[in-house]
Amino acid sequence: MAGVAVVNALVASLCLFSGASAWPFGKRQTLSIEDIQKQALANAYKVLDGTISDGMTRSGCTKANVAVRKEYGDLTKDERTEYIRAVKCILQKPSKLPAGKYPGAKSRYDDFVVVHMNMTPSVHSTANFMHWHRYYIWAYETALRTECDYKGYQPYWNWGKYADLTTSPIFNGDEWSLGGNGKSVPHKGGFIGRQVPAGPGGGCVETGPFANLTIHLGPLSPTMDPALKIPSNPQRDGYGDNPRCLRRDVNNYFVGNSLKPANLASHITSNSAIGKFQDTLQNDTPQMSAIHSSGHFSIWGDPGGDVYVSPAEPGFWLHHGQLDRHWWMWANYLEKDLKTRASQYEGGTNWMNPNSAKGKPTDAQWLDVVAPTGKNGIASNQMFSTTAGPFCYVYE
């Protein structure tokens, strides 16, 4: 794990905010994001019924048994209640990590946070970025289902759906939400290589199902105003026990800029290769904040604004569910490109080393104690499709 000096140098790069790739919005937009979603789903079903092929080998995933992941606001109140129950369940289950090795890992949920902290340098700004996070979200969904008897599937947050994220079904603070915004406190916003204005929150979450949630791990790469005096972790590596409240600064700054539906559609239609698709998804430019990090910073707070510890924020899983959906749409919406896009893999293997070895489709990906039974160390090429390898799901 990087030392404090290296970590502080990465603050400006949360979720890969630094990059020189040009923002691909110069081309004329002809498809809406709704059109892309419809085409992607139609093609995914054609693949499953054998009408067309994406070149992947399948064993057991069919149109009859494929799982459907839905947008959080499209779930019924009963479905949202059941998802919340399952997340609270995993928060209460004991950790499976070696006793004493990670003092801040108090729960099964914290196991997922530790694994992300360990893997951060190899799964951000690398060939593994999209693939590993797909694997990771699926493992979390699997844990909710197998360890907490959850009957549904991982929901996502459609970035372009809510003009006011603070009143959305995700963060409005009612009993069916993931909790409300943080308490309104004076602060200067955050610094992500440039100053971003403060949102209406900044304090502890005091409303909704995750009010008064205690965070234990991190911070390791904080981005909140230092004047808020969020306590430092007792260990330099961030793994010490540092009990503190969940903070949020849910805001509409990014929703009104880089996460607009037209921008999302243009990003998908303007990139034909996975390398540029990933780079422009992650890398900030002077003109536009990157899509991936814009989602994180729309929630912000502690730990949501920390590249290492962000999975400790319950909204992380909806954001990365959408990230996976964004990739799924890109891979599936053009029938003529299905085979090509289902086999692309580009990039290095270590964020900290720009000259790191190139990733290979046969490279194993690791989840340690959060991997579903018998599913640790799966090759990246088993993660190219959501309906092949260990997966069997689509997005609606």
C-alpha cells in the first residue's frame, strides 16, 4: 500500500481524475441514451436465444433464467426495503478476514472495503478497471443473496435520471432510500485537482435507513474540506479502526454537467475501442469532469470521496452498478460490433506505474475472502460479457 505522501499525491486523481484524453463530445449525437439501452437489451436477448453471436461461450445462461438488474427508483418500495434489509444484514455479519490483520474490518461489509483498498492500484487506470469492478459488484450481489437471503439483484443509479439528486429515491432520506444527505454544515467543498463548490450537505447522515452508520476504515485519500476535521486513521495504511459517522455532500454540480443524458450517450457512441472508452470514462479534462469520478463526487463525503475506501459508502454499489451498465450498453448496442467489443482488453496493470506490464485477457482477477465459493482468480476474459463466464444478468 502506498505511503501517506503517495496517497496525498493521489487526491487529485480520485477515480482517475487526471488525464489528457480529449473529451469525445465533438461528434454529432444521433442516439439517445434510452435508444442505446433499448438496442443493447434487444441484442443481449438475441445473443441468449441464439439469433446472433458475440463469440462468447455460454453454459447455462439463457433468456429464461437471466437475472435483470433495475434502476433503484424503478424498484417497488417492497423491493427497496428488501435491498436495504440485505445491506444491513451484511453490515452486521462478522468479518472473514484474518483476526487482527485489519483492525478496522468489523463486518462482512468491511471485508469488501478492505479488498478494494488492497486492489486499488491494480484496478484503476489499468486494463482491469471495468472487468474487476464487474466481478466485484457481482460478488457483493452474490453475498447479499447467499449470506443474507436477498431475493433480488443489485440495483443501479441511472446517472442522468435525476436533475435533483438530493430529492431522488436514492438519497431523499425516506425509509426506502439509502439515507439522506449529510447534515448541512459550512464547508468549502472539495479539492480534486481543482476546487469544486460545496453541496448542501457535508455533515453526518442523520435521516433514512443508514442514518448514524459508523465507518471504521480509512480515510486514506480524503477529499473533503480539512476544516471539517474528519479524524485521521490511526494507521498509515488506513486499515486501523477509526469509528466515525458516514458523511455525505450529495450535490447536483456533476449531474448538471458531465452526467447529463446527452453526454452519457455521446461517450458511448464516440468510442469504438475499449482503451479510449475506459480512458475517457475515467480521466478529467479542463473542459469536463470524468463520468466515473463525477458519480462518486455527486455523493462525495467520507468515505464516498476516497478512492480507496469509497465502497464503505452504501451508494457506491449503485454507482458502480451503473458504471457496469454503461459498459454493457457500449458492448451490446451495435449488433455489427458485438464480437469485437466482447473481446477487447487494453491497458497496463498498475496505476502507480505508467510503464507497468500490459494486461492480458488471461490475467487472473482476485477477490480474496469476498469471492463467491470457488470463484476466486477468474481470468479477465471470463468477464467480457454479463451473460457468459460466471455471470448471467442484463440491465433493464
